[in-house]
Amino acid sequence: MDWALGLVSLLVFPGFALMIALSFLYEWYDRKLYAGIQMRRGPLYTGPMGILQPFADFIKLMSKEDLTPRHADRRVFNSVPVIMVALMLTALTMIPVTGASGLLSFSGDIVFAIVAMTFFCVLVFLAGFSSMSRYSIIGAERAVLQLLGFEIPLMLSMVGACIFSGSVTISGIVAQQSGLWNLIGPPLLGFAIFLIAAQAELERVPFDMPEAEQEIVAGWLTEYSGRKLALIRLARNLELIFIAGLAAALYLGGPLGPSTDALAPVLFPLYFIAKTLFVILLLAFMKSIFARVRIDQMVSFAWRYLIPLSLVQIMITLIWRAL
Amino acid sequence: MGLRNWALRKSPWILHFNTGSCNGCDIELVATLTPRYDIERFGMYLRGSPRHADILLVTGPVTRQVRDRIVRIYNQMPFPKSVVAIGSCCMSGGVFSNCGKGPCYNVYAGLDQLIPVNAYIPGCPPKPEAIIDGVAKLLESMKATKRKEGTPDEPAQ
């Protein structure tokens, strides 16, 4: 029965089914917040308060005609969306939802988390490059430029949390925060850097050059339609959960919180959802109050301010540990 | 079929194309996208790429110069797709429809000469409310009609 339980926890709770359901919920939440800050209502008529809107988008895209441009590199073009979803679902098994450790936990899983995010960017590049459309290629190049700028501060901010907790496993970092969150202490600066870099990683508004709609049609997504677009959107929503979950695990104590042994299986996932929703609230706020920056501004911001700041953050953390 | 039809009606992503408009209809369409009218309530999104779009909103008289482009944009959209002609010029050629004998030498007598049109929104220019109403009526009409899906696109001339 052990393997059956494992299979259920992988496929249903807290595995793939929960994550896909949450990805729809979080997209709706993000859009509603974004609309609210712009004094709009956001999705309203699809289900109660428009809560089914992302689901309707997904079903619609799934049922639409699936086009592949004649000059595209067929094999890469068609396989990238599937690999994106698979990669993100794999990475999400490391995120702790029901306890201190995720479904998978091994020494150095935080390194795997970084690798997953980097590999996602590589997939974005492949998607744009295999489309053989000028807009897609420009978008893909911008995505790689963004990767070079923001991947390093993202890693350094995570390193700061690792040093502070004295562990390179996500479960170790979460367990260490059962008393006081990392947020209350030197990693607070790391949290801020993490959020900014995550915004760039997710290609959301101040850093959405890779798909700048007003300049390059839809960037690397330009040639994708139907089923493949649906999968890419799903993968990006899963990445949103992944980054929010990672931020919650590294800085906000993961799913841990006040509870009893009996209530823990119910309360911990709820804490997880509450904390990730808080992270998405911050991300949505950032998205709505900033306009898109220029490419040179993005690069100079990343290299001149964000990377030195993240080094300072590591230094402060080290001094704090030494004292 | 019910679920697919429901999803199609609830998530219409739009693409705007200007075939030579005087900018009157365009400004009304841009006004439709503002927070005041907030068409995201209906799940509508303005997309930049025809590959993502479900509904093509066309404004302006269809000039001979733009014929190839509008047909190509239409062909680039995946099925099922709809076309909405916004404004008098796009519907019939408008003030250009009767310069001397018949339509103007450089303007087609309406968008439906080139590609199939599903809805017409009259006005010069139509108000944002009229545009929203027209698209809403188009979505309502999708409930009843059975759409041919996956049929190869006829090269419209």
C-alpha cells in the first residue's frame, strides 16, 4: 500500500492535480489583483467572480486549431511546451506543502531548484529560436539577456538564505524556521532581491521585454497557438507557484505555523496557500505600479545595483552568523 | 461540445487590425480597452499575435493596398475564429462607397468582399458601448451555431 499512497500523493495531493488547480486559482487571483489596482473589476462573468476564467482560457486554447509554422524546427517547436510543463511539475515536487519537506527532498535540492529555473529560460530560448519568426527570435534573445542579468542575484539571494539557515536542503531551511522566520533578520534584504529577480524570471511587467506586446508582437510566444500555447501558459503559471512556494519556503517559514499534530495535515497546506498568496500579492503589486523598463536600464539595474546588493546581503549574513 | 463552446464564448481574445481607418474607430476601440469599460470582465484580452486571437476586429475602409495583409492575418488565425467589422467604412465602404459610379477605385465595398464577416457594428464611429454590445451579440450567437472546425481555410480573394 505504500507505493499506492506515494502515487496518490504524487498525482493528486499535494502533487500534480493540486498544483494545476492552484495554478488556475493563482492566475485568477493575480488578474483580479491587477485589475483591482487599476480600478477595474477583472474577470467577472466566468463562474462566480470570474474564478473559472483561467480554466476557460485553458479549455479554449486546448480546443483551438494547432498551427506549426512551415519554417519552424518542428521537433523542437512541438516538444518545448510539453518539456516546460514536465520540468515545472518536477520542480514543484521539491516545494514543501504538507510539512517541512516536499515530496522529494535530497541534499542539495535547492541547487536543483536553481537549475530548473535556468533550464526554463533555456527552454524559452529554444521556443523562440525554433519558431523561426523574427519577433520570436528577438524575444528569445531578450529572454537570455534577462537570464544573464537576473539569474545571478536570484541565486545569491537564495545562497544568503542557505547560509543563514546553515543548510542546502529546502526541508532543512524550512525546519530551521520553525521558530523565527528568515524574513525577520538579515535575509530580509535577500527576500527583496529575490522578489525583484523573480519578477524578471517570470517575465512580468517591469521586466516583460521578452514578450513586449507593443514592440515585438508577443515575443517568443508569437508563433504558438492552440494546445501548445495552453501548455506554455500552464507551465508559466506553475513557475509562478514554484517561485512563490520557494519564497515562502526560504523566507516565510514554508508551510509551518502554529498547529497541533492532529490538525497539521489540514493547516499546513492552508498556511502554504496563504503564504504563497502573500508573495503573489507583492509580485502583482510590483507588476501594476511599474511600467516596462528599457533593456539597457534592465541590464544596468541588474549588474550595477542588484548584484552588489546581493553580495552585501551575503556579507551581512556571514557577519551575523559569525557573531 | 458543451464545454468547448462554453470556453470559446467565455474567453474571446481579440486582435485589432486597421485597414486604412481615419483613426476614429481606432480611438473608440482603444477607449473600449480602457479601465472604464474593462472588457476583461468578459474574459477578453487584446493580443498582439494573430496566432493567439479568436476574434479579429477590423476598422476602416478596406483599401486595395491592405488586401493581401488582411487576408494573410485572417489566414494566420487558428480555427475557430470570428471577424467583426467595426464602423460604416469597414461594413460597406462608408463614404467611399459611392464616389461617382460604384465604390471608390481604391477601396473595397466592405470587408465581406474579402473574408467572411460574422458581425457588423455600424456607426461612424461606433461608441465603445456599441462595440462591446456587438461582440457580446457575436458571442451569444456562438451558442446556437455549430461551427465547422479544422476545415482548411479557403483562400479568400
